[in-house]
Amino acid sequence: MTLRIAMWSGPRNLSTAMMRSFGARADTFVSDEPFYGAYLKATGDRQPMADEVIADMECDWHAVTAAQNGAAPDGSAIWYQKHMPHHMEGPVSILDLPNARHAFLIRDPIRVAASYANKRTEIRAEHLGIARQREYFEMEANRTGKAPPVIDSADILSDPEQMLTKLCAALGIVWDPAMLSWAKGPHREDGIWGTHWYDKVNASTGFGGPPGDMPTLGEEYQKTADACRDDYEFMRKHAIAA
């Protein structure tokens, strides 16, 4: 039986590096934002490469959901699913993936906004996904009676081995040191949008060093980050301790 891990992350949250990390495990298949095409088609959000993504992906909400609830496509024991909560704008939600082990990857919204702004000029608070992360965290906690795992990207970068070991324990899987490194360049599981978004992770072979000074944002980006602050701090309180 496939053990499915649904990792809910906002954009620019170390999410692709985490996908690389889990993909380095011999027992794990990974998938990259499977609801992205359905989201773009339903909302008309003009993100980079939107038309190409829609043409390349399954865009029916229910078909995507059914696939994510199935066995790993290659028969792996573990299926790591990289999800963006703000992509769930259609008739589905976290509740439609009831048999996954859900976890949440967070990052300070100032760092998210600064990174996102380098790739896209127009961002709104909902693009950062933090409010939806909190909503889904609370839904999953209510459904199961216990808080699902939360991990902060800053803590991972400060001590990858320690934090990934703790995350694996929280998910009920064995820690694998292979998670600390991966092959350089694009990976076959990457969405086609990787040519626009994944330049830094494609140049990497492992996690970077601890985060530096907090970036300074322009007025509009700062307002976007500020709108996400309370939800981030709520999630941060539940994060796995460094």
C-alpha cells in the first residue's frame, strides 16, 4: 500500500528543494503541483507559462484528485506530493485527500514576497498561500484530533539533517541520509514551469546555508507580507522545534 505524503507549501518556500530531497530517497516517488493546471484553467490567473501548463496537465479537478488518492505511479512505497494550497480554488480541498499524511512547509512572508517578486511583478496575499495553509492545518487537526507536522524552511536551512530527521519521525517514515543531496539540473518529475521558476534549485546539489539578513521590500510587497504575518506566526507556533 502506498504511503502518501501531502506537503502543503506556498511558492518560494523551499518547496522544490524539499521535493528534490524526498525524491532522492530510493523508496519515494514525487509529484510536482498536480493541481496547478486545474487552478490556472479555472481561475484564469495569468502566471508565467500559464497556457503551456494548462496544455501539458490534467485540468479536471476530480481526475487529479482521484489520481492523487491512488497508488504511486511507479509502485514506490512512498509518494511525496508537493501541493500549493492556493491552487485549491475549485471543488476540492485537503478533505478530498483523507488518506494522505499531511504536513506544512512555511517560510517568513517577507522572504517569500522578496523571492516571489523576483519572478513575478504582481503578487497578492493569497498567492503566498499562508492563510490557506492555516485553514488547512486547522481542518486537518480537527479531522484527526491532532496537529499535523509543520516545518519552517529557515530551520531546515540552518540544520537540514536534524530537521529532516524530525520531520521523517513526525511523518512516521525512516530517516534516509540520501535526502541531503540530489543530482544537479532539472529532474524528470519537474513541472514544465521549472524552466521559469527552478533556476536556483537546478544549480544546487543540496540545501543552501542558513538564511541571511531579512530583505527589505517596497511598499506594496511589504503590505502583502504584512497581510500574511498573523497566519504565519500562528503556523510558526506549531512548527517542529529546531
